Amino acid sequence: MNVKFEQRAYFKTQLFNETTNEYNEIILTNLIKHYKLTTAKGSSKYKLLSDMPYHIHIINGIYPALLLFEELLQKEQIENKSIEHFLKVFMVAFTLHDLNKLTDEDDLKQTIEKDLLLFLDILETDQFFPEWKDYIDEIKFIILKTEERTRNLANDLQINERQFVNDYLAELSQLADKFGSIKNFDNIVSFFDQTQKITFKSYKKLSDIWELSYIGINENIYTLLSQKLLSIVREYICTEKQNNILFNLRNGIVFIGEPLVANDLKIIKQNFSNPIQDEINPVEATKIDEQQVNFGFTDMMQLNKHLLWDIVRSHLSRKLLAINTNEYFNSGGHNNNLAEIIPDFLDENELPLEIIDDSKANKWAKFIYQESKEWDDLEADEQKILYAIGLEKIKYLATTRWGEELKRSVLLLSEKSSINSPDKKPNRTIKTLAAMQKISILLEENDVNEIIHNQEDEILEFFSSQDDNFSDSTNWEQFVDMNLVGNFDNDPDNFNFDFRDIPKKPDMCVICGQKKKNLYNDAKSFGIAPRGFNNRSNNTLKSTKVNICETCNTEIQFRRSFFAESRFRNSVCIYLDMGDYFINYIKQNILNIFRKTIEMEFVDSKNNTTVTIEKFSFDYDYYSLVFYSLSNKTESHFYFIQKMLKIIKQLSFKIYVQDLISPYFLQKEMFVFDNCMPFVKTLGWNRIRIDQIDSVLEEISLFFTFGKKQITSNILKYAENKLSIFSIYYGLKEDDRKKVANKLTDFINKNKEEFVMSVMDKITDYAVKASWGFGSMGEETWMIREALDVLKLGCKEKLDRETIIEQIAGMLYKKLKGDSGNVDQTNLYNFSTSVYDDLFTNEWKGKIPQPGRMKNWIYQFAFLYSKKSLDQIKINAIQSTIKELKRKGETTSEEAVMNVLKKDKNKKKYIEQYIEIYKKIFQN
């Protein structure tokens, strides 16, 4: 059964539904737009906590709290004439209760006094709550009351209806904060345990007000089957039991209501009796290539004439009628290009086809129907002719049965059309033309319906005999018993296990070890090759048959049906979640917020919504996961990570990427990539916290500026040693370096610790003060190269520290004295000392690096020395300008100095940099 149910309004009353809809449209939309990756919990600073975007914390808190508040208003018959205003006061206040996190400050009270009005404006609060200024103290009161550490500070505020605001709204905000702050849980059981212990009004447990229950799925490798079972449970809870789901987790739900009983479980099992009967897509599960055709669903459902029609119709132009127009065939004694002879071939055989040579489509021709008609515009007989050709091609692809018939058809093709096969084994093109020729000849003496009837009977008979494992009466109760957990009574008899039932190794499923039942071959595979991936079973490269159990086979066919394009090797499973947990809110309202905050495509189908962002599509409201074909190449992983991080940046989803046969686990980080390539782990890109997303994206973008063609080599160098980024930079042409310089400088300044900048900063400071200069690469590196040469020689000769430092300083002084005659000896000695102490002793631990790594250090020096030399030129220009203005008795203000500098065209181009230096050094 397909799972589909209409979600009713979240609240019971019109006031609460309308108010929250306005809140979503204005306050929440603006919060997400401006602070999508602002953290409420977690981040690289608090690694023990799971990452939680600020708005997810707000949503997970505010909605369940309002649900309880609505119930209290009705049960306790609370009346307040200003309830609509107070409702908005609470919603605005709770949205900003962690205001200091939005400003990245520690003191909440100071942040309120300094920034609250600004943030109320950013969120466009006046549109949601025009009267907010009359309630500003109440808003401040609730903000301060929400957090334990600031509650006493709220008592100084003078507010209206103090008892109501304190007893209900402030307590409600504290409850919302607890709802949105459930943490450090590993599964649905521990999550439920924490939820039950949440208190309201400081003395009541949540369980005293609501009866809460939970249902979850045990960790297992059956990804889609588990999600399907959970979706059936959700439908049953909402539709049949009419209970409210409080929170959704990837592998479980917490709902308001009594635990399930035996009859509930019986109904759920019945609904799960054939989990993919309506899910499997026979068209997508059919594999057709140049060598063969395989109906990969025949052990899940029976092949019939109706399915044959759909399969042939869907694969006709793309696979069954494919020809290569670049091939040359002997026709009429001459080697002719197929594109030149095919039009005559089609005319002679009176086939309702014409050909378009599409060189962009991998040089494979595309057939279109006669006169460019759509399929539905064709005459019924024309459709049947094309269908018959497709059936004949299917027969020729299944050569084990129709091998001799294919040989006769190829010979007939040569006789009738003088088109000879270019090799001994007929290729895809020859098989296509032979099928066309055969049907054309049959039509001369036979009715098309009779031809099709015979073809269908032959095909159905052959393929039904290939797989005798089809069963439509599988018992899935055991799967439910083994995997469904909750606070309901389990029947211990369901878990009896006899170790004598463990199959011998040859009879094991190659994936899970259960008893084998189905043949696993290329036609039915998904992401995992039938051989060579597991050394515990009989699936070596020499194996002729590999088997899997019924459960694994169903899971694999389920995956093939949903994600046919990702069936190849190296596929990964991508989980996309709005957080570790999320409220059971109306899908359409969430999508509307996304539409307002980012650019993305939504396609609503019968049962689900497909979201496309960055050319990456996933099912939003059904399973929220994707099986994705990922090539095991450096560049592929590089682009994949960039794409995933862009999605996180725009959607603020948590993304977990893992292999195909591992259970799902909760992850603390915003992005987790298991089983990635080594360079990904080395760079720390396999686990990225919420506050690192932008930084890693900036890091990734650098490699595009360095040149797309060199991405693989550059990224591997960078992973081996991050300082190689300076060597990569100096490997560019001079004009290209100018384009990259500012971007690289900004990135390095934000990540100084990653590039050990403090050491080289100190060394280059002394170098520039001793003698600055700017010019060629050689001029920028000579000081450090000469110093390191002396250092290496001194180490080789085992000289002491003082001698080496003196030799470096002496050598440099001699060279600089001869070149310029003006050298700062003190800074030259400091430079030499820093090279020995800070670089050689502290950073290199007294060992000279290998030449490749040494080069990286040299180019790091050159990068910094060049920048600081340019800054020194600007400093000197400003000093000269100030000196001249003073001589004239004029003001030396920033504006006056910049006006003089702007008169020089070269200086005018860099005026912003001059202003920055002036403010930093010369402004009192």
C-alpha cells in the first residue's frame, strides 16, 4: 500500500492556527532568511552537543508549547481579553530568548538593551504584531525568564498583568526551551525518556498533563523497508487513532496518546503485509543495455502483457531503438555512414520512424516518430508496429533463447538491405536494424496483432521460467516483530530463536547471513556488486551464482524502484534531516517558508514532494533520503562535498552520507561523510560542524580560482600539507595570482592557526623591517632561501645555535649592505633568531623538512613578505603625504590625505586599502 494521509491543522482553534500562520509568514521566515546557520546548540566550540540551527530550536520549542497552552486554556477555562496580544508577546519573546547567540555575545541582558530593537526590526515584528511597542517590557521579561541564569534579572521590570505573564507565558517559554533542547540521546528510547521528564510550572512533569507514547525502529540495514514501516505507523497513529504526533525522529515518533495494544499491532502488520506491492516500478527495475535485457522485478511481481507494453513504450526510443550513427557498414559494396543510409532503409521498410543525428548525445542517434508526432498522436497500428519492433529487440537481447533466430535475422538484413555486421558478434545497432527488418517482412503476410500475440507469448514463457522465486504471499510479521519497538507490550513468543536454524555458509545470504532464497545477479543488483564485496560468503569472482535472503531482496528491489539511476557501484545513502528531531508540522507551511527564503524547485506528485536544489533532487516528505551514485575519484568526492554543503547552507538540513548496508545513527555534526576517500578525512571534511560550513565552502572555492583542471592534483597536495597552498599560488601565472591574492589572503586571515601563520608572521615582520621590497618571485623569497641554506649547512656541520644565527645575520647583512647600503641590523638579527628559534626549533622540532615541504614554507614567506612590502609602500606614501600637508600647514585628516593620494591614478585604484592602513596606523 502507498502511504498517504492528509495532515489536519496543527491546532484546534482558529486563533492559534491563524496566529501561527502569520508568525510563519513573517517572523519565522525572516529568522531563517537571516540566521539560517546560526547555532543554538553544538558547533565546534561545544563538540559534545549535537548541532542544532537556531530556528530549529525555536520551531521544536514553540509549537509543542503552544499545543499545550491551547489545551490548558480550554481545560482550565483561562480567560484574558488580551490573549491574542499575549500570544504574540510569547512567540516574539521566545524567538529572541537566545538573542545573545544571534549576536555571538555572552551577556543576554546587555544584548537585550543594546540590540533587541534592532532584531525586532530585522524580523519585521511590526507586521506580525503592530502593538509590540506597548508590550516591550513584557517581551524583555519573558526573554530573561526563559533562561535559568537570567530569571532573577526580570523581576526589576514593570509589566502589566504580572501574574498571568509570569505564571503562564514565562513558564510556557521555559517549557518551550526544554522542548527545543532535548540532547545527548542515541535513539528513540532515550529521547522518549527525556521528553517524559520535562517539567512545566517547575513542579509538574509533562507526563502528568499528557500521556505520551513512542514507536520506533530498531537499528538495521533495511533502510527503505524500515522507513516504509514507520510511515505506515505514522499513518495509523494520525488517521486511525486520531492522536497527535509530538516529534518525528528518523527512526521513531513520540505521540500524545496511549501505547499501542495487540490489535493495533495486528492492523499495522496487515498494512505492512506486502511492503512494496504499490511501490515497485517495473519500468525502472528493468535493465536494458547492449548485451541483455533483465526484468529485475520478476521475483517481486509477475511479468504480464500490460507490463510488457509499458516497459517497451518507456524504453523504446532510449534503449530498444538505439543506433550509433557514427558506425560504418558495408552497404551495396561500399562503406557508408549509417546516418546516410538509414533514411532509405526506413522508407523501403515503410516504418513509422525517422532519424535525427544528435552528436551531443554521446553520438547515439535519437529516433523520433513519423512527422515528429508524439506517441499518443500516432495511429493505433503505428504504435503496434513500434511495439512489435521493441519486442523483437528484447528477444535478440536475450540471446540464450533466440540466438539462432538473431543469426537468421542478421543474415536477412544483409540480403534485403545489404547492411552487413561490422564484426562477428552483432552489436546494438545491428540488432535494432535486424528487428526492424524482421517486423517489416512479417507485416507483408501477417496482421500486426497476430505478430505481437506470438511475441508476447514467447517472451512471457521464457522469462517466467527464468525465476521461479516469485511469491505474493510473503509473511512480513516477523520483520515487524523484530524491528518495531515502543512502550507497548511485546509478545515474547515472537522472539524465539533456534540457533539450529542458522544456515551453512553456502546457504547464507551474502548480505546479512540469513537463509538464502533469491538469486542475486547484475540484473537485480543495486550499488553492491553480486561478487567480490564480502569474504564471509560464497561470492568470489569465480562464483557462478550468488544468493540473498527474501528480506534483502525486497529491500534491494525497493531501492531499484525508487532510485534506478543510482543502482551502480560506489553508491552512497544520503540522509537529509531538519534536525535530530522535528515537530509533526504541516508540510505545505514548511515548504512555503523555504520558497520565500531560498531558490529551489518543488514538484508535487500524488504521494510526495520532490525538492531540487543545486541540481540535486530528493523526496521531501516521504523518506528524505537519496541513494546516489558517487564515483570513487578525488574530483567526484570534491564536487560532491561542495554540493552537499551548499544544500546545508541553503536548507540548514543535517546531512549524513553512509554506505548502502549500514544502519542509520544519530550524528552530532551538520555534515557527516562515512567511508569517504582519505583526503576528505585528512582535511576534516568528513565531519563538519554548523559553524564550519561557510569556512569549508570558502576553502573549497579556492581550488576553483586556482584552476578547475588542476583540482585533483592541487587538492591532494593540499591534503598532504596545507602549506602547499602557497606553492600552488606561486605556481600560477602572475596575472592569475593577482586574481586570487585577495581571496587567498582573506581565507588565510580567517584560518591563521591552520596555516601556522603566527610563526611566519613574526619572521616576515622582522624581514620587512630589516629591508622591505617587492618584485619578482625570486626577490620575494631570497631572504628566507639564503637563511635556510645557511641553517642547513650549519646543522650539517653541527654548529651551535649562536653561531648559526650569527652566520645567517652576517650573510644577509653583507648582501643587503652591498645592495642598498641601508640595513636595520637589529631586525636582521631578530629575523635570524626567529628563523632558528621559532621555525627550526619550535615548529620543525630541530629537523630540516623534505625539499617539497621546505618549498611550501619558502612560498609562505614570499606570500606574506610580498603583502607586507606592499603595505609598507602604502605606509610610506601616507607618511610622505602627511609630512607634505604639515609642511603646508594644512590638516592631515583622513579625507585630506586620501584626496592627495587619489590624484595619483595608481594609488587611486587601491584607495580602500590606503584608508584601512590609515585608520589602523595613523588615526589617533
